[in-house]
Amino acid sequence: MALPACAARALGPPLQPERRAPARTTCPRRHSRVEAELAASRPGSVAASVLAGPPRGVSRGFNSQPLLDEPPKASSSLAGAARTSLFALLPRSRRRRMHDLRRRWDLGSLCRALLTRGLAALGHSLKHVLGAIFSKIFGPLASVGNMDEKSNKLLLALVMLFLFAVIVLQYVCPGTECQLLRLQAFSSPMPDPYRSEDESSARFVPRYNFSRGDLLRKVDFDIKGDDLIVFLHIQKTGGTTFGRHLVRNIQLEQPCECRVGQKKCTCHRPGKRETWLFSRFSTGWSCGLHADWTELTSCVPAVVDGKRDARLRPSRWRIFQILDAASKDRRGSPNTNPGANSPSSTKARNASKSGKNFHYITILRDPVSRYLSEWRHVQRGATWKASLHVCDGRPPTSEELPSCYTGDDWSGCPLKEFMDCPYNLANNRQVRMLSDLTLVGCYNLSVMPEKQRNKVLLESAKSNLKHMAFFGLTEFQRKTQYLFEKTFNMNFISPFTQYNTTRASSVEINEEIQKRIEGLNFLDMELYSYAKDLFLQRYQFMRQKEHQEARQKRQEQRKFLKGRFLQTHFQSQGQSQNPSQNPNLNANQNVTQNLIQNLTQNSSQNSSHKENRESQKQSAGQEQSDGNTSNGTNDYIGSVEKWR
């Protein structure tokens, strides 16, 4: 269809498209500008109503019908003819892309319009609902005046702000761990960080009677001197995590140097090239893999005396020589009876020739959880073949300690097979590693009856555990951190984390299997009950001691501040007076008399017993009452006189 003369002159000479690919003889921006002008010329179009246009090269009214307007009529017009002729000049791919962009743009405009209308309708409905609710609640106050439109808008804004704050709070602080969502935050200013960690009752009822010396653990650890912390690492008790805390998470004057890619760290004393920590992550397995109490007490003094430099490690043959020499010294000593495991003999054994003090520490765990965790570890191929089990100067023979498997490892073994092995060292492992095996003939079961052997082992483990410098429990990580810090006066950088979900907790066992595991570890069950009772009693004792010290400190501070206030107050009063002959003497007398009167009045107000005593003294004689003052008065006078 031919264009009118005016349109032809405006658009210029007609363009002739080629048969192959259309030649880019025209500028896309010119087409877009012309198309936008033609689309905007049509009244009621989307392009004329929306200010922000679509992306460059896309026209709203180009080869598409508007969503909110009626479809154009079939009658020919100048705009329709121009759009058709110009759109035909573009390539097919460009036309398809322009059509897709046009459709997306119209869809986005529609979504924005629907969202705006929906929010407006929701706000209108919410305003009516809240108005009805407030009209019922505040019905008696209707005579004061109805809420106008501004109050409704203000109320709606407050409600929307409250909802927004709740949503933000849920994102920032999900769950019930937030302090703002706890009801305790309103009752107590600071909740106890050492609350019950195993979801048990917060109140603890002790079962054993321990002395004050057993509960009070205060080690004067001299890191610059010769003191040494020896960590007894029992398998699957969380000892790896605790050992990393010792070398990476403790505040020291000279922190341990831990290099990337290396398990061991260098923990030297300040200004020396000697180590203050004997553990897996500082000195390695110097006395063998997971050495027990018997091995450590014989090996550590000899290793420390013979190897001053912590970087040098004794070989496997050297360890046997050290333990053999230590066992010969023990056999040669006259004190070889079972009473050699007393605290005095233990301290004597822990003192090396160089005068070093060895402080043994360890971590215990619930026997059932530890047993299941070790079984899962053995399933993955762990064997601990490198363990020496040296006792009395020699390792056990194959007859004394047979193996439970024939291959290289015991990987993939079921739980029933793991429990059926009578020589499994996982049974009562904690008692065996904490007791002195020389008291029962090491691994030779023919030395004494089994019942007597178990009793001696259990009593030895309890005694060694009680006289250790420190022990912790895996189930109480925060309390373990607290007791270690109070015992050694060393603080950790970050708090310990309590992991209630472990590999052992993922194992589902029935009640019968659990009872069998408890029967296989009956010595560990009794030792753990004893250790838990002692651990919690120590924790309570240390907390009470801390509260008493804080209360005493506050009392001393109040006493100091009160005495200083009285001193400055009476000095100001004495300076305001003008004595005739001896001003210093009169001022001192006035200060003393006023101080005695004030403190006497305070003491009489605090206690009714002191009131009766003061009244009796006043009836007997005023001079006697002035001469006899309370102890608190003398203390305060002494503090004031000290400041004077």
C-alpha cells in the first residue's frame, strides 16, 4: 500500500531489502526513535502512559498489541503502515528478539501493576479490620472522638513496622538461641554460660564424699620454670579436639608455632627452647601411640631428662631402653607393694632428676558412647598397631594379648563380632589406661584372680584420676574449659563447643545391646560415675569459691569507698571551721567523734541485737558506751586513719 506524500517525504526514499541477508544500511537507533514517535502518537497506548521506556532497540507499540488497551482496528492508517514497512526491513532474528523483549516488558509491567493493586487492597482490608478491632476494644472511649484518617494511617504504619521487625529478627536470630527471645533475658541480666550441657537437671546431688583437698585444684604452673603438662590421650574421648585447644586456642606470652600442613606445633617456654607441653600435637607420640598411665609415668621423666631439646624424638628402640631402665629401678626399690600407688609415691615418681614437676591431665567420656565410637573407627580401618603397651620394661607377648583379627585390619567388622572378642582392648579401656598395670602383673592374667584384678585396677584408676592435676569430661565442654582455666590460671581464646551429634550418637542400638555394652565395660561405667561426681563437685566448689571471692572483693571496695568518702567529707567540714588555738587537733577530734557517731548509728540500724546492746550501754553510762565501740567501727576508723 502506497504511503501519502507527507509520510514519504518525512521518511525519505524507500529502502530496498536484499534477497540474501538484509544490509545494515540503516541505524538501529533511528528505527527505534521513529518507532517510538509513531507509537507515542497513538492515544491510549502503553508507550504514551509509561515514562521509563524498554531497553534500547525495542519499541512498545511495535508489532504487538497493548495489554490494557483495546486491539487496533483493521482500518489502515499512517502509523500502522509505517510500522509494518519498517518492521519488515529488520532481520528475522532481530524481530524475534524484539518480540521477546516486548513480551517480557509487558509482563513485568503487568506484575508491578498487580502487586501495587494487591498491596493497596491488603492495606485497605487491614485498615478496616484493625479499625473494627480497636472500635470494639476502645468502645467506651468512643465519646472522646473517632479515629480519623491520619490516625488510621499511623496505626497501619506501626503495625507494618512491627511485622517488619519480627521478620528481620527471625532472619538475624533464628530459633530460640537469641538472647532477645529468651524470657530469662528479662529476669536475669546475664544468664549462666555454664548451664547444664547434657540436658539434665541443673541441680546436682553428690554421691561421694570428697575432702577440700580433693575438690580444690589450684596448680601454680610456672611456664617459665620447669613445670610440664603431660596429656594422657585415651582413644575416642575427644582428646584430639582438646589437644588442639592446648596448642592453638590458649593465651600465652609466647604462643605455640603451628605451621600449615603440619600436625605438631612448637610450644617453647618464653626465652627458652624447652617445651612446656607433652602431648601428641607438641612432642608427638614420644612414649608410644596412645601411651597409658604406666607407660607415661615411666617414660616421660626419662625422655625429659635425656632430651632437653623438644625437637629431638627418641626412637622405638630407645623407648624400650628407657622403659626397661625405669622398670628395673622400680623393681630394685624397696617399695614394691600395692601401696606404691599412693599419692606420695606418685608425686615422687613424677619428679624427675632435673627437678621438673609433671602435671598429668586427661579427658574421659561416657563408656557406651566411647565404645560405639571406637567400633565405628575400627570399621574404617583403625588398628593402633603402633601402640607399644610396654609394662614392666617389656611389651606383652602374643599369648598374653592375642589379636582379634587375622588380616591387616578389622575394617567392616559388625558390632556383634566386635563385642564377641574376649581380648578386645576396647573393653574397659579407660580403667586400663588410667591404672598402674604393674600392680596386677601387667597383661599376665594368671598372676591373680579376675575379681581381685578388676578391683585393684578400678581402685588404682580412681586414685590416679583423683590425684591428677586436671581431668575433663567430653559431655561437659564448657565446664571442662572453666576448670582448666581455674586450675592452671591459663585462659583460652575462644570458648569450647559442645557437639551433641557424633558418630556414636548416629548408631541406633536397642536396649539389649546397650546393656551388653555396659556389661562389657562395667569397670568403665563405675569409673565414669565416680569421675562425673568428682568433676561436678569440683565445678560447684570452684564456682562457690569464685562467688565468695567476688563478694569479698565488693565488700572491700565498698568499705574503701565509704572510708574515703567520710574522710573527704569531714576534712571539708573541718576546714570550714575556724579553730582558735589548735585547728589540727580540733579538726581531728571532730572527725573522730562524728565518725564514731555515724558508724554507731549505722550499726544500730543494721541489727536489732546491736540496738539492744547500745541501749543497755547507754543506760549503764554514757562514758562507757563511748569507750566501747564495735569491731566494724574500729575497722572503719583504722581505714580512715590509714588514708589520713
